Amino acid sequence: MPEEAKQPWVVSLSQALVRGAAPLVPPAHRQDWLREWHAEIWHRWQFLFHTGEWNRREQWLLLRSALGAFADAAWLLASQEAVRSRMSVVARSPFTCLSSFVVILLAIAAASSGLQATREMLFSQMPGKAGNLTFIWLHQYIGGGDKGLPADVVPAWAQSSKLLNGVAGVEVRHQPVIFNGHLLRENPLVVTTNPTLFDVLGVQPAKGQFPATKGVVLDQRAWTMLAHRNSGVLGTELKIGGQAYRVEAVLPGTFEFLSRQPTIYLVDRLTYEKRVFVIARVKPGVGDERLNKELTRIAEEVCSYYYLQGQMRFLPWRGALLTPLVSFSIAMLLASLIAGIVFWPRLKQIRLAFEPENRRAAAHRTLFFLSKAGLGLACVFLGCLEWSRSQSSVLLASRDPGSGPFLIWLYVLGTMGVLFWAVADQRARCRVCLRLMAFPVRIGCPGCLLLDWSGTELFCSEGHGLLHVPLMAPSWDEEADRWVSLDDSWKGLFAHEK
């Protein structure tokens, strides 16, 4: 007889994996399950060995097959009536509802690399200087939309304005860049500006010196992308739009102004035919109307632009960042008004909630409703903001998707959906334990609404009461959904064993 082959380590490891999954199998079926899996592994190895097909590929296939024992064991566990019943109870629990929103919030944070747009909106800071940092742009009566101003108004305002402590213009667009003889795979964001921009922003270079007339300044992300944080990049040349410029400085790592993606600041002369958005330091106490009159007068006298009257828009830097928060507040107010009209609570129910014997239960239900709705609204706010305000967003007037009508519509639809769902979910829960009602039973005849009641009855799984939900609520009915409390003698029929 041929000598018995020694059992290879892959077979032993596969059997160990099966034994590791065995505790998940119900005890009544565990031995048969183990015997079946061990026999399948042993016979497969023996067959392949004696046919000469036992090789490295078949070893890994056997190991992968053994990993399926965990899924098989989990399926047997989930198919047990006691486990399924327990899972159903857990799914209807109010804590499961709140925990689901927490998981969604964590998923949004993970997908957005730690809520970058939200942190930028709430915690971005500019170095303190005299005056308020303000965006200025053109919103024409004819044609609509936000547009840039003629570039030659910037030096005119810088020289003649008595209400500004500094002014600079920027032109923002993606351009092809050649560095070390290689064209970058993606066109980075290039901000063309005049040398006064960094003085207006109140920022100092982390490395090098800001160019006085012409040159390139990199932010930290662009420095990392181009030179892997090598200080030797200073003094080198890169080509933007076919023209060569020297890299003169690198901005601090804490500096974020227009975008979270790598940004190259091209300091150059802005000719009059260019359209620029203006960043200015407005002196304290100066209102938009007064500033508008002065800047319009200077544009007319120095540059002969007579069409700017009433067409310029002003927005503080902090206001531009917080625009999504304002939009969400407006959307939430609108959704609350609509939900209040649709789900207007009965005065009788409000009076009953404030009676001494009902105050504690009413406070419990109110706290759960506010927590559920608050977490849902937080998911809507953070999810829409992180999705709409991408890394390429420019925080300048309507160029930012996180500040435009698109985000407002997202917020309106999202807040209305959350509030309507929260009210509907609250109505379908037990008045005592706040679990979702179970065991729906249809009662009555749908065609006999005149003389009889027709609808659905739902029971609390813990025996606290039952809820009558009519198929159609008549106009004269003061309380369509009827809740009937059950005393302790009924709980044994519904409550699950602890």
C-alpha cells in the first residue's frame, strides 16, 4: 500500500479557520457542521493530491474556500428564530435610530478627510490688520451673473481711495504649468494678482521674499506637489502659459484663502482688458453705501467707467465663508414652516402633554425627536457642504458652489425630507419605550368607512399599548391616530424575554 501523505500546512490552517468559525454555529448543529466542513477540506486535498493536481494555486483556492466558513456560520446564526427576533427588536430601538445617524456622520467625516470644508468655514483665520477684508465684484443689471471688474480700477482705487487700507485684484483660473521641463498632468489653480495682494491679506512668507514686480509664490500644497518641500525650489523657473517665471517665495502652512487644492500665485501686472475680483481692506466703520459712492466716483473720474453705479457688490471675507451656514438656516426655517403647516399639532394634544402625569413622558418623546431631527439635519448640512464645496471651489462671490443656489436647493430638499421623516417616524413609535410599533394587523373593510372603522393596528413589542391608524382620516376626527395604553396584565403576551 502506498504511504499516507503528510497533511500540508494549508489543510491544517483551513481546518483551524473552520474551528474558529464554529462558535457562531448554534450548538445543536455545531458538530455536524464541523464534520461536514472538515470532510470537505480533507477529501478535496486527497483528490487533488492523488490526481497530481495539488499545486500552489489549488492551495490558495482551498484556503479561500475555508474562509467561507465564517459566512456560512453567520448565516446559520442569523437564521435562528431567537436571533432574528432579537435583531428585529434592536432594529426598532430608538438607540439604533440615533446610532445610525452617528455612523453616517462618521462616514461623511471619513469621506471628506475630516470635514475639510466645514473646518475651513468655521475656523479659517486671516492675520489681523486694520480694516475688514472685503470682496468686491460686478453684478450687471443686463446679462446677470457675477463678473470681474476692469483691472485698471485697482490701481486707481489704491491711489485715490480714502476709505481703503489696501486693495488688490485677482484673476483665478486653471492653467498649464511646466516645471523642470515636464508639463504637469493636471492644470493647477493659478491666481494672477498684483504685488499688493499679500500685504492686503496680512501674510508673511515662510520661505523667500514676495516679488516686487513679477514672480511666482507657492502655497504649501503646491510646494509639496512640485518640489516635495525642497527649499531648493526657490530661484528655479516654471512656465505658466508659455512664459517663464522665477519661484520667489513659499506661503505658510496655515495660509488658506481661495482654495484647498494646490495653488500657484502669479504676481504680474494686470492689464486693463483683464477682469478681476477685488480684495480690499475697508477701514473700520465704513458702510457699503459710502464705500460704493467713493469707488464709483473714482472709477468715473480716473478710468471713465460710468456704468458701475449700483452694480458693484460687497461681501466681507467672513461672510463669504459663512454663506452656507446662512443658506442652511434659511432652508431649515422654510422647511419648518411647511412641516408645521402639514403636521400642525392638535391643541388638545399639547394641553395633554403639559398635564402633570404626562410631562415626563412628553419630555422623553420631545428629547428623542429633537435628537433624531438634529442629527439628521447635521448629516444634511455636512454632507451637502462637503460635496458641493470641493477642493477646487473658489471662495469668491458665486464662483463657489458652496455659496450658490445649487446648495440652497440641496438644503431645502434635505431639511424637508428629514423633518417630514422625523414626524412620520415619531408617530409610528410607542409612546412609552419609543420603539417602532410591530405586528401590523389590517382591521375593517376599506369600503365601509361610513358606519365602521377601517385601518391598521400596530402593537408595541413590550406590551405598552397599541396604535390605531385609520385608512382615511375623516375631517371631523380630532385625533386620527389613536393610542391605547395597556396595563401590566397584557405585557406577558408581547414583551420579549430578557
